[in-house]
Amino acid sequence: MIPSKLVVLPSPGFSGIPFSAFRASRYENEMPKRARPVSTSPPASPVTPAKPAAARRVAPMAIVFGECQDVHEALACMSQADPVLGGIIDEIGVLPRIAECQDARKRLNEPHCAFRSLAKAIVFQQLHGAAAATIFARVQKLVGASEDATKLTPESFYDADETELRACGLSRRKMEYLKGLAAAFSESDKDGQGPVLSDAYLESGADDDEAIRIKLLNLKGIGAWTVDMFFMFYLNRADVLPVGDFGVRKGMMVVYGLKAMPSPTQMETVAKTWSPHRTLGSFYMWHAAVAVQAKGKEKNLKTQSGGKAKKV
């Protein structure tokens, strides 16, 4: 059971892993936040006047994530509401992934972005990232989209030879799912009003998120996890908690010192104070899970090399 009151774990950090283990690599060489350089200037005097006051620190540029107009402010609110999460945020800062999502949103004027996002999610289902990326790259090459991603369209995929698609590494079931997805983005609805799904429809706000979720879940091969990823990374919805994601569950178990992977109900309880920015909190759980995995690999390397990590 999750304790009703969150307690800040002592330093070193949660589960014996210092918060510094979760620091993004780009921050590794920074001066500690509270460190102050030793002044070599002589004290102020009538002969040696004091130096002009340092310029005022410029506030960081606002980062937008979907309906969240200021990520820095959102993270500050989350840190105050949840000191455990706040310890990680304070140590890491704004994760690069958050800014990358904002950059990705700027490319949504490219045609068929939504189709490509969902197609990629289907290919990546239940596969290791590297293997899935290889298969997806082969599919792109088959339809002539290696150099220009916009050439992967519902039509180009639907018209591709099934034998050649299978040779890319797609299972029969995934190929069926992808064909159905392509059809949904190509065929008219019952009233002949255009495709069932389209970039314009998904971006228009004509339906609420629940209606969009239902339409996506009606497609074969699209489950709750795929929809959550689509809402987080394509639509940039700020308040999504992917309770079925292994990485988020793993990260939450480590960060909050749980004895086992949390259930969806437990995850909802822990993340209650993150709302309405649960997507951002989930990003930090992913980061924690990856950091723990990397620490485990380092430990194994030390064991195999007699206590000294091998350089790779």
C-alpha cells in the first residue's frame, strides 16, 4: 500500500540511489547549485571602489507543453506538492525530452503526421526499441520515405506489396493493424464526410479527448498504451498518466521505494498531486527507470571485471 503521506527520503536518495544518479548527462559537469566561486577581488575601499553589481539573472525562456504554458512554473508547483518528485526535478532540471516534444509540435504542418505517429507506435509495440526502429526504417525505405518522412502516407503504405512488407519484419497481425490504420485515414466515414481520422480532425478540437480516444481504440491494434503515447507525444496533452507503461511503473516503484510494481490504482494515488501535469511527472519516472537500469549495468560490469568498471 502507498502511504497516505509522502515522506522525503534521506540523502543519499531513494532506494539508496543518490539523486545525482538521475542527473541528465548534459548537467554532469555543472558547478553544484549552491557553490560560490571564491572572490579574488580586494575589499571595497575609498581607493578601490566596489565593482558594479552583477547583472540580474535572466529568467529561463518559457517552455510550452500542450496546454501547459510554462513548464518551469508547472514543475515548481509539482515539486511543492510532492517533495519526493521535487527532489528529482531539483537535481535534474527540465528534461531535454520536454523541449524536444515542443520542437516536434512545430513540425505538425507536415501532412499525415498523425498517421505516421500511430503507425510508428504500432510497429514499436512489444518490441525492443532498436529492433522496432530497424523494422520501421525498412518500411520507410520500401515506400520511398527514407529521405523524406512525409512520403510515408496512408496511400503509400496501403499500396505497398504485402510480401515486401512482411520482409521488412512486420508480423501478419501488425501488417493487418497498419492496413486498418491506413484505411481509417483514407476512407470516408458513413456520411461521406471525409476520412474517419485525419490530422485536421485530431487538431481541430471538434471533439473532446474522450471522443478521440474512443475512435482510436475502435481501431484494431490500437490499445490504451498506444493512445496514451499518442496523446503525450503527438498531441502533447499535459495530464496523461500511462498506467500500463512498464517504464513509468518501474520508475515509480524505485522513486517511491515500493516493494513491487504499482497497480493502476496505486499509480493514480501517487500521481494525484501531479495533476494537471501528470505527463511531465511520467517523463521523470521514465528517466528514473533508465537511470536505475544504467546503474545496474555498471554494477554488473564492475562485478565481471573484479570491481573495476570496464571502459566501453
